[in-house]
Amino acid sequence: MDLTFTEYMRERFRIKGVSQRILFQQTGISERYGYKLISGEKHTSNRDIIVKLCIGAGFCVAETDHALMLYGMSPLRPFSGRDGIISQAIMTGLNDVYEVSEMLSAAGYGGLE
């Protein structure tokens, strides 16, 4: 059985021991908006928001790609400039969205929105 985005995210958060409240604080996503995104009550077309949630929760690249696809967005392209930097950061275990954002900015791509 395929999980919905909401079910998948909640399951991953549970497995990884991630508190949504703390995750929203660490990623700069307002708590109210974050809960609505996860529950499906709100929708975003900003792929960076989903990427930030995945990075902050310590998802691997495959988990991040799955979350993006369940949300209806394209997976990371690990050989593409911006996505390549994000993928590398994830593969090295970096789960600080601000640090990943700084890496993107330093490379001329602009940070995570």
C-alpha cells in the first residue's frame, strides 16, 4: 500500500524521533503553517519548503526524493548544480538547513527559501 505524503512524513518523523514542533523551529517554518503542510490542509508550490523539512528531519536522499514525489514535485537531480549541492549535503549527514542554505548562496544559487 502506498502512503500519502502526510502518512509518509509522519511515519518518517516517528522512526527518526523527530518532533514536528522542533523541526519547524529549526527550519524557520512557522509551526502553524508547518502542521498544515504536513496534514495536507495547506499546499505549497515552493519545493524548497519540502526540501527544508526533509533536511531538518535528517532524511537521506532517497527519503527526500520519495517525499518530494509524494508531494507532486520533482526529485532531486544529484548531478544538477543546485540539487547537487543539496544532495551532497544530505549524503554527508548535514541536517542544518541554514548551513545548506549558506552553501547554496556561496555557490551562487541563492539559499533555501
